[in-house]
Amino acid sequence: MASSRFENRYFSFVTLLGNLLTRFSRQYQRYLAYRDRKQVVKAKGGSVLNRRVKKEIKSYARERYGSKAYWSYLAFYTELRGEFKKGWLPYDYWRYDVLPGLNPRYLSYVSDQKSFDHVLFGDFAIRPLFVFISGNYYHADFELFERGELKKFLSGYNDTLVVKEGRGTHGLQVRMVHSSEFDPAGLRRGINYVIQPFVKQYKTISDLYPDSINTFRAVTYLRPDGSIHVKSIILRFGINGMKIDNLSSGGHFIYFDASGKPTEHGYNLMGIVQGDRHVNTGYKYSELKLPMYQEIGKSCIAAHKKYPYLRVIGWDIFLNEKGEPKLIEWNAVNPGFHPEEALFGPLWSDDDGVFPKIKNG
């Protein structure tokens, strides 16, 4: 009986602590929206948020989401877009009120295990040369390397290896090393790795920026009726000698509409316009032609069908030399959301089932 009371108190404490952390995180996100909005205003040289627009946004947030506190991201979106749009989904509402119900955490963390992608998604994923799991080296089919076999493989491979940590993010835990310089004893115990071949990308994408593998981020959504839809697709690319295309490290992106037409301008992580052509190569974004564009979305939808436990997934895709979409990695823990929603949305409809029900309506 005493043990039962202790367990109840323990779980009550854990629940309370979790609620406090969520509340703090939500407030911090709203602070970030305020901070970023100020930076957008500074970059644009003025604000569109006069008293009338602020009143309209707060009224909409209260009526649509039950609290005017959700106005912070709607205000940020408004500054980016230059006008207020009804139907936007505020990021704080998405992250804390919607996403946990769509993507349960214990099912989302599968996306962290990059060494498992080729098992889930077959030829859509890059087949690894070998993997390092639980302190042991395995073939791609999870057969254990025998003593001396890995050394023999490396000596005969004679090419660049791409070494990725299983839970790495933003391309920051990825390194490239020649097979002759790879040290099998150099990987950290307690961390799983996938070792892949170095890949070459489609010429048009390389012409845009050749120093990084430039990836598409496609977001797919499993609707309540069971159909899967592509919500957005952007292409990320490096600048100024960057070896990765990560936006947090300074990369830029362009957005594509449903027909495959790219935006006229490029944007940075925050969503601020960065010109109509690449700063280094001079490639004009509006002239980017990708005949295989529709295959990107189709490939992601097909992959999502193989893991329907999650409702929303972000896919990082590159086009190989033949123009075939291939999976670099996928993200279900926090698939990303803005600035696409602000710049090109609203991207979500009432049929998606993510909006709160309007009272008396």
C-alpha cells in the first residue's frame, strides 16, 4: 500500500514537472517569435503591424485558438508576409497542441536511427556500406563482420565514406573520410553509426551550388481519411563555401509550388528574402527546371505509407546523378513548420483536422 502511494506521488510529480517544462518551453517559443519579428522589421526597414492589424490578429487568435496569447507567431508571420492572413497555424499551437497528438514521441524517435532507414524504406534510402551498432560492425543486412573482414573491405573499397551518427541533426554529426583513413576503433561506443558511400547529385542542382549536397525538405501529412498529402517542398543549399546545406548554419532555400515552379527569391532560415539568384554561382532561382519534380512528392508519399504510425513527416531528399529522389534522412520529432507557413500559406485546411473546433460552428 505504501509503495502504491509513493508511485502515485512520483507520477504526479513527474506529470507536474512535465507540464511546467512544457509551459516554460511554450513561453520561450513565443519570446523567440517576438525576437524574430523585431529582426524582420529591422531587415525590412519598417513594420506593417499598426494598431488595427494588432487588434485583428489578437481577436482572431482568441476566437480561433481560444487565447490571444497565440498572437505572437501570427504577428511574426504578418511581418514576414507583409499582411495578415486568416487560416495560418501558429507555430506554438502546432508544436504544443497539435504535433504531440499526431506524432507520439516513442514512435517518432525511430527517425533518429539512420542505420535503420534502408530497412524501412528499401531502395528509396541510400543503402549503407556497413553500420556500427551496439559497439559492433555489421553489413547492411545486419550480418556481423567477422574478424579482419572490415579491414579487408576498407582496403579494397578505395573511395570516400560518409560517416553519420545515428541521432545527428542538421548535418552536424556527419563527416567524410577516405576509406584508407577510416579508423574502425575511432567511433564512439554508445552511439550508433551508419557508413554510406559518397553520393553525387543531379547536375542542375550542382550547378546551383556545387559545394554541398543540396536537399529537398518535403513534408507529408496523413489526413484523418487515410490519404497522404504533400504539404510543402523547399530546396536548401549552401553559400560561401559551406559543405552542408543546413539553414541554421547560414544556408538559403527556395520554395516550390505544387506544379514544381520555384520561387523567384531565395530566403534564409528566418524567411527574409536573400535575392533572386545564388550569391556565389549567380544561378537565377526562377530558371531552375526539374522535370522529375513530381517524383519527389510521390516517393515521400510512398515512404510514408510504410510507416503510418506517424501523421506528419519531414523528408530530406537529394536527386542523384540520374535525377532519382533518394532519402538522406527523415524527421518526425520536430518536422519543421515555418517560415513556409508564413510566406506561402496557409498550408493547412479544416479537412486536415489540426485546427480547434470553432464554438457554435
